[in-house]
Amino acid sequence: MHDQPLLTQAELDFIQHLHKKPAASKRKPAPAPNLLLDAGVQLKELLAYCAANEQLTIEAHIANQRLTFTAHLVEDAQQVQHLELGTPQIFEDGPANRAWRLPLNPPVALRQRNGKPSDLWVHELSLNGLLIEVRNKRIAPEHFNLILPLAGQKPIAIEGSLVRKASGGLQAYRLDPLDNRGSERLQQFIFQQHRALYPQASQG
């Protein structure tokens, strides 16, 4: 199975051919944005409505992963509308809707608040979980509150709860929900690393 680009030509055309929003009269509500698509009027209106309400997603499949982009309309100073794609969420293709795990090689040590490395080393990282090696013969803690270093970015404070013992002597932890900024930064980091692992994803 050949790897596919993130967006097909049809999806790129969809992004590039948004029209200027018609001016609204004082008495009439603004109509839905017109899109130049090879589709019927009803489908155009539906797509424009979904994009305006942040319910439209674009999916790309590559290397047994599914990247889901949220799309919404933004308007510039000239009242020209553009379709903007957010940082994608990455899932493993398959029957289960499981977040893709980023392998960290070499593993990364979680840090304490004073900056010193802890005994917990991250081997895999996703938006909602981690696979951790516990070093120095320590017992795996039920819960941790530590700092996750991110290459090229400021570190993120994270909390995790032990879920189960995984293969290879690793421990599976559930990542507690982050605030909006922390979640966005983690999502961006994982996507950046995914692009480094799969450079063909940024071509096409």
C-alpha cells in the first residue's frame, strides 16, 4: 500500500477556492459562503455551514495512521474568507479509535519541579497516555506530577495515573487532561515529530 499525501488535489482545491463572502444587507441575514466546488448547491451550502460552525473535518491516511484536521472559516481584514486547518489529531488506523503513540528514541526522562531528572523515562507518548520505564528499581508510582521536556519548546507540566503493566517492563499511564494551551502545545509537538518520522506526509 503506497503512502498518500496529507491532502488530495480535490481537498487542496476546496481550500484554495473559497470565495469572498457576500455583503449582508441590513434586513437580511448573511447567506452561507459560496464555495467553488464541483458539487450541487445543497452540498456547497452544507460544507460552508459545517466549516463556519467548526464541524467540518478533513481526514488523511498515511502509514497506517489517520490524521484528522478540524477546518473552520476565518475572515481577513478585507472580509475575504479562508479555510483554516488546525493541528491534526493522529490516530492509529483500525477498529479501535486509539491515539497514535510517538516513539521517543532515546527515551526522555520526566523532570522534577527543580529541573532534576526523575526515575520515570518516557518511551512512547500520545495525547492521552504514556509508556514509561521506571528506573533505579523503584516501584511504579500510582500517580505522578512532573515536567515533560519537549525538544525545541518549553516543557509542559503533566500528571499521569498508572493504568497497567505493559510489555517489555514498561508501565502504561493515562495522561490527565491538560489546559487548552498545554493540550495545543502537546498536539503540535506530536504532529511535528510525526512529520519528521514521515516526511512524505508534508509532500504533495
